[in-house]
Amino acid sequence: MQKIYRCFLFSSRLHLDCLKSGEIFHHSAKEDTEEENRMRASQVPHACSLLSLVMLFLPATGTSKQNIPRLKLSYKDLLLSNSCIPFLGSAEGLDFRTLLLDEERGRLLIGAKDHIFLLNLVDLNKNVKKIYWPAAKEKVELCKLAGKDAHTECANFIRVLQPYNRTHVYVCGTGAFHPLCGYIELGTHKEEMVFRLDTQNLESGRLKCPFDPQQPFASVMADEYLYAGTASDFLGKDTALTRSLAPSHDHHYIRTDISEHYWLTGAKFIATFPIPDTYNPDDDKIYFFFREISQDSGTSDKIILSRVGRVCVRNIHIPIFFFSSVFKGSAVCVYSMADIRAVFNGPYAHKESVDHRWVQYEGRIPYPRPGTCPSKTYDPLIKSTRDFPDEVISFIKRHPLMYKSVYPVTGGPVFTRINVDYRLTQIVVDHVMAEDGQYDVIFLGTDTGTVLKVVSIAKEKWTKEEVVLEELQIFKHPSFISTMEISQKQQQLYIGSRDGLVQLSLHRCHTYGKACADCCLARDPYCAWDGNSCSRYAPTSKRRARRQDIKYGDPVAQCWDVEDSISHETADEKVIFGIEFNSTFLECIPKSQQASIRWYIQRSGEEHREEVSYNHQGMVCSVKVFLFAFFPC
């Protein structure tokens, strides 16, 4: 069953009715702030399932030990572990927002403010090349006169980097609210040192690239056509789905109808992907993922809904778009592409007029079924949508929305975050083979510059367990993470923010500890005990290289040397001496945040240890006799 991983982030001002497992999450929200609009998704190379990422606001509850990251590493810790390489070309305000990963030739293209970088995937700081492409001075002045910020808006922010063919990349920048596009020549082979922007053949970026650098936006290249979801005007009010470019370079474009009330309302585009539906290439479609404002008759509330739209790749003249409402909730959820296709093949929604509500359409459906891609498989006389009967075209314009919604495959979220001082902004997923099967390792970026590494573990009755493996501060100072890309070949994560770019290893097995039990308790699919250390897991016939238990994290079943110690309840100890009638600071910082800490006092001349109690504020209660006491940790 084909699936795809994807991430969506709703407004932080959601009202959520959290129902029982399997029921839909209903919510309403106000319009997003500019900062919230910056949150967009990152592409994951392998299609497997669909993830929705949104912020969840629930009543305050106690956090279980399992949801605490096993490791919490600072920026300094990451540098010392040699698993994090900052790009030395980083600078405040460069806004590393657009990444294009080329694993075949081992290179990474970065779109930033007034610059395009070509970097080495193995080491970001090796053989760095860059193109300086600022906005025209007269455009910058006009931008300032319009009241825009000189540093964060009136510049050329690169928003499009798409592979056009084997030798060129298509690039677009905001151009100080006058978007421009062009071609970057890269050469045919990896060894070629070509990296040049063709400044003689620049063209308008309208309907290909947003005017506003903060505007949510998505694009993808397929068969030398550029498909985009963007705003078509200076104010960002008119949002549209478009197709431009062509192998013939005719530069014509098509877009959704500007006069149709039913199409798009304040759309915030997240991502877009070419996804085949069947083995017939004529059925290939481009899927758009976005959010939009929906305001039905009878209420003044503006409801933000997540949508999925699609268009036929080989559609030559009139694009067909059908939308389905999904992700009515706030969480990280998994959705199946099969379920999404089923909704597109289901009943249509019908609306008598703008003042009416959407209801299920129960009338006659014309032939060919609206939403079907033109193909000789269905009808050899229909070669493009231009050949569709007028009845079909009219039906498409009046019924752009599917009636049913899509539900999570697990019946509920696989990951939630509440009562924390950050918000999730990005997501990428790696499918990792472990000793007891394949696991989905989720990397989540935040607006404070941290990355959460989470593994989703299947349990009984189709439930999922979330295990937070790491919380990593990847930037020296808090910085909004705006983009992430993963390289399975290099085993690296590339992370961009407003002020920097970082290359981060997917695993740091040695940091979990030096014992078999530490490695097993970590439950990290990347890591296993090899007999000597906690190291990168690799399938092998040797038993000693397979000491790993992701599902249960049971060291007794995997590590022969821990059974006796666990049965006797021994633990690492830290001894602190105190003097009678004096205060002593009790400090014990375990490597794992999931470890339990208990303090004991042993009075002079006694063999018995007494556990030190805590008050409700976590402070140590007073101890009458305090002479040369020691405290195991």
C-alpha cells in the first residue's frame, strides 16, 4: 500500500475537542500570524505514509517518563560529539530557507537572502561555491517606499530551487516584491566545476514564486513543468495553483479560476509532490497539501482546514483540481495515500450558492467522471481536458470539493506535545531497519532551534507508542527552523534557519553510554550493542552485533551481564559528604533524563540508609542529623 510522509502545522490558537480514539478532531482558529505562516513542511525522499503535524493544546497533565527525551544535548555537546557541523558561511539574517538535495552527485544547493550556495554533502565547508544575486536597486527602493522592511523583506530571497534537467536548476527569488526566475548551469558530471546563473535570460516569477518572502509556498518540477501553489499578487490575497514552463519553452501558464468563489480562500501552501496513482503514467498526479480558511453560512467564525488537492500531470490545457478536507485536529498523525485516493473517488460536495453550506451531492455524475485524467485507457477520443464535454467542465467548476474527510490510520495521533516552550515547525522521517523490524524515526524541528528525534513503536490493537530519543539544540542561539532535508546515503540531516545552516548526524550511539544496558534502554533503531560499545546497527549473522530491543527496551533479555545487577537493585552511586549544621548542595545529573534519582542519608555509626524525602516543590526536607552523610545517585 503506497503512502507518503508529510507534515502540516496549524495555527497556535486552535480550539480542539479531543474525542475518543477513532473519532475526528474538530477545531476552529483565527487567521495565522506572519510567523506562523512561515511554518512549512520538508520533503521526505521515500514515500511511505502521510504525517500531519499540528500544535495540540490540552489541559495541563503530568508528563510521563516515557515522553522525556532520553538524551538532551546542548549545542556545545553536539560539537564535542563530532556529530554536528555548522556551515561557516552562516550569518544573521541570511535566511537559509530553500534546500535542494542531490544525493546522486553528492551536493546540496541552498537558497538564502541574495545568495545561492553549492555545498558538499559530506562536509558543508568543503569546496563552497556561491552566486550573489541581489534584487535590483530600483526594486529595493520601491519596496521600501511601500513600507516594507529593508532587511527582512526588501531583498532577493530565494524560494524556488527545482531540478530542470541534468545540467540546469530552475531558480526563483522574491526580488524585493518583484519575483524573478532563471536557470543555474551546473554541468553534466560531478567533477565539473560549473556553477553559473544565466543573467541574460531572466524572466518574471509571478505565479511561480511568492512576492512576500514570508508567504507560505510550495512548488515541484515534473517533466519540465513547474507546478506551484502561491499568491499571485503583491498583497498576497489571490492564492492559486499554477502550472508554468514547458519543454517547448513557450512560457505560458495556467491557473485556477480567479473569479470562482469555491476554489481557494486564503490558502497557505505546505508542500506538493508528484505521486503516481496507478501503473498507467497517464494517471500520474501532482498532489498539493495546504491550509485554507473556510467560512460556511450561519457562523462568523473562520475555520482553518487542511486540504489535499490534485492535478493530472499529463493534463495539457485545463487543470482539474479536487479538494478534500483532512487532518481536523492537532497532533502528529499518519494518513494513508490509499485512504486519500478513496476520498477522491467518493462522493462530491455540493453547494447551491456562496450563502449555503456544503452537502453531499446525490445527483447524476457526468462521464467521464470529473477528476479522471485524460487517457486512452478510459476513452481514446479524449486526449486532453479540452476534449471533455461542457457538462463535465461545468460540473468541475461547481463541485471542486469532495464530501468525505480522511482519518488517521492509527485512529489518533502518534506524537503530541503540550505545555512546552516551543512549537514544532518542520518534520522529516527516516525508515530504519532494526533487529526486530522497520521503524519510523521522526525528526521534528522547532521554532527555538531544537530538533526532537522520536521513534514511533507499534503496540497492540493498532496503537502507537512515542519514544523521544533525543532533544538537540543545534544552533548556538535560539533560531526558527524553517527547512530540513534528510540524506539516507550520507546519514545526515541538513537544517536551515534564519541565521544558520547545520549538518547533523542521524545518530550518536556512543553518547547513550558505555554499557550494553545503556544501549538497549535507549531504544534507538540506529544503535545496537556490538559486544564492546554502542554503535551503528548493521544487519549481520553474528549474535553479538544484534543486542537491540526497540519494542520493549529490555536489557535483561539482551545483555547477559545485567540480570544479576538488576535483581539486586544496584545503581550508580555518587557520594557527597556533609558537615553537621551546614548546608550541602545535592547535585546529581544523570546522562539519561529517564533515569530515576533517589537520595539516601547514612548517619554516622549506622549501616542503615534512610531515603531523603521531598516536599511538593521538589526541595529536600530537613534532616536532623547530618554528619558525614553520603547519597547514592
